[in-house]
Amino acid sequence: MHSLNNPIELKKQLYAHCLEYVTQRIDTAKQAMEAAQTAANEESKSSAGDKYETTRAMMQIERDRHAAQLAEALKLKKELESLNVDKQYDKAQAGSLVITDQNRFFLSISAGKITLNKIDYFAVSLNSPIGAQLLNLKAGSEFRFQNRAIQIKEVI
């Protein structure tokens, strides 16, 4: 059920989508790191001289880039795990769902658009421009974002 009749269940489903997003990023980064390491190991078996050193350095840079992506994804997972989606909130904060007259925002991590039962929700971080604007606002509050007046209808 994806309706506001059961808002806690809705938030749990949004959370599950965010967790899937983060898990996929973690897996992709790990696989890319392993592939870069394997390629570097293979290169060391078949090459010698300057070309070998240059290729190995490039492989290390590639592996380090994937390691940074992995670290970022693990940080997002930790942020996500700190949320309490079993609680209804009266003001916008991490773990809350904010319904405006224009969109629906799940204040969590920046995971983009999530569609449930043909309704679009946006998983946004409190560090994002819209997340920062929503923080601590209550139902009935109005604010401006990108030159548009937006009214908060409900905070869950």
C-alpha cells in the first residue's frame, strides 16, 4: 500500500528503495576496484619497463577513484541507517516525508526520484539545496525555491 493512509509503511518503502540504491553503488564500486586490481596484476605479469610503470600507475589511480566512490557509498549507507522511519514527525528533518503543493520529498539521502504506485517521491539529502530549505519547516509553512512559492501541506 502506497497511500498516506499508512504513512509509516510508505516511509519504509521509500527507505527500502534508498537502501537498494546505496547497496547497488557499493557493489558497483567494489566490483570496479576488483577489476582495476586484477587488470593491474595482469599487466605486471606481461609488461616491463616504463610502459609497465605508467600502466600500473594509471591502474592505481583508477582503483583509488573506485575506492573513493566506495567510501562515499558506505557513508551514505551509514547516514541512511541512522534514520528513524518508524516515527511521524511534525517538522521536516532526517527521516521525514514532506508533502508540498508541488512535490513529495523523503529527507534521507540524495537517491533521486522514486515512483511508488504511480506517485513520484524525491529522496533528497538535508545537504541538498531543497533539503536545506525544508529542514525544520512544518505543515502550513511556505518558502521560496528557484523563484517559486512552495507550501508544505504535510510533514510525516
